[in-house]
Amino acid sequence: MSRFESEAAKKAFLLAFAQRLYLKNENPLHLFLEEATTTSRRSRCATRRRLLRAWENIVRRGRARGLGMTIITQRSAAVAKMVLTQVETLFAMRTTGPQDIAAIEAWIQYHQGDRKILSTLAGLADGEAWVWSPHFLNTLSRHQIRRRETFDSGATPKNIRAADTRHRRPSQTSTSQRCRNAWRRRIEKAKADDPRELRKELRARQAGALDGDWRAAITRQPENDREAGPDGRRSGAAVTVIARSMR
């Protein structure tokens, strides 16, 4: 999602995706919605309200369409309550914000659960989580989540100065150079399509063609056809030919 050029483009895609998925899906499908506040956050913005309704529809009624959902967020307080109340299984990892802890507490109270886990949320280790599933798994337990073995696109880079130390291959082109090349191609295309530039090029070619005709005419003029002037030079016929080419 970070590759979208603007927030408006990202929201438009998420809205269209949710609406079409709900209408067209026919097979069992489980969605993992990371950064859930992007789609499940209350707002006065009309676009955000439409986006929230579309994803609420999947969360609340998606089962009839074969849709399941895992909501992932670091800000539990920012997720709409209507979405949180639909959660059946909670994975609560280290949480320090009072508002976020309050949102988890509200979920626990809604499911009439034990509040003992609240006091431990801020002290959980990296990768440690409370897993609570009052109905689906019927469990409340503390677990250490293993690190993923596949590629982790969200992991913190180990060498944050890698860009300063690695050697650029000769075949690699910098971003600024690619931008310059792209702009150069656009300018050349604009000039090629510009009527003024086309007329200018046509005039230049016509002038070059005339100049070539004059030289050819002078070259083809036989030496013995030229009239001798008072000083003995034969140039009159050549001047006459040039004059004809200019007319």
C-alpha cells in the first residue's frame, strides 16, 4: 500500500476492492488486513466513511460470502468499535498507550473476560502475546510468537547505512537520472507533436532543399556556357541560374 502516490488513490483502491470482493467472492478466503486503521477508522471525511462501511460490511457479513478477516494494527483505539466487537480471537502484544489499552479493556468487558492481562500488556517481551479466544478456541494463554522464516517486508533494516557503504553497479541508474531521462523523453515527444515545431522543421528542410538546389545548379552549369564579363570572368550565366532558383 505504501507504493500509492497519494492517500486519495490508496483510499479509492481500498474502497473499490472491498466492494467488488464482497459482491464477487464465491470461495473461502481469509484476508489479512495490516494497518487496519487505514480502512476501519471513524472519521468525518465522506470518503473515509464510505471506506469504513465497505470494510464493516465484510467484517460483519463476510462469512456469508466465505470471507474471514484478521485485523492487524498498532493502534487498537483508532479502530472503529463496530469492527472490534466482531473480533472472535484476540492476539494482544506489547501495548503501552493508555487509549489502546482502554480499547482492549472494552473488548474484554464485552466478552465478559478476565481483566488480569491488562496489567501485563506493557511488560510483554518482543514477540510475546496474550491469545484469547472465548468461543472459537476457548482459550486464554500467553505465548511466544516465533520469528517468521519467510521474507519479512516489515522488518527493521539491520544495516541502516547500507546505502552509504554499498557500491553501485555500473548498470544501475540513479533515481534522479531516471527522472531526467523521463523528462527528456517527454520534452522530445511534446516537441514532436507541437505544430509550431513541425512548421519550424519544415521551413528548415525547405531552406536546406533550396540551398541544395542552388549548389546543384551552380555545379551543373557548363563552363563553356558562361558569358565572359568585361574583366574576362565568366559568371553571368551562373548568377542567372541562382536567380531562377530563388524565384
